[in-house]
Amino acid sequence: MTNEPSSDEVQRWTAKRKAAVVLDLIAGKTTAAEVARSHGLTVSEIEQWKSDFITQGTESLRSHPRDLVAQQEAREQQLPAKIGDLMPSVNI
């Protein structure tokens, strides 16, 4: 079972705490039902944490995720420059 404090002791589920629970789930150290029961949560909450973590990493578990759309747009703006750096010079 996870070493997380009981629901009475947890004042806030931080991204770090959620990630620790998810990693315990993935490692088979506990189950979503055990975590839910011991912390006063629902199995669906725990499963959503796991799904979010797998698809988006720790960032998705934050209370206020950084603007993922802005991050994606910034990466897209950098792509043409990176592609230009990787392309050999072409003399036409």
C-alpha cells in the first residue's frame, strides 16, 4: 500500500502527491480502490489521475496546469527554425 498520509492528514493533493500515487499504481504497489478507500476519494478520481499522468505527465496533475495550448504554440513557432537548421543548404 502507498505511504501517503490518510485523508485526514492530506490538506491538499499536490501534483507531486498525485504522481507518487500514480507511480505506486503503475508499479503494482497498490490499487485505485485501496487508495480511494484510504484517502476518501473515488476510484474514478484515481483512475483519472493515472490517465492524465500517462498522457500528459505531472503537469496535468497540477491544480492550475500551465497553459498547454500556449506551450504547444511556442513549440510550433520554433519548428521552422529548427527545420532550417537541420536542412542542408540548397543552391538553386
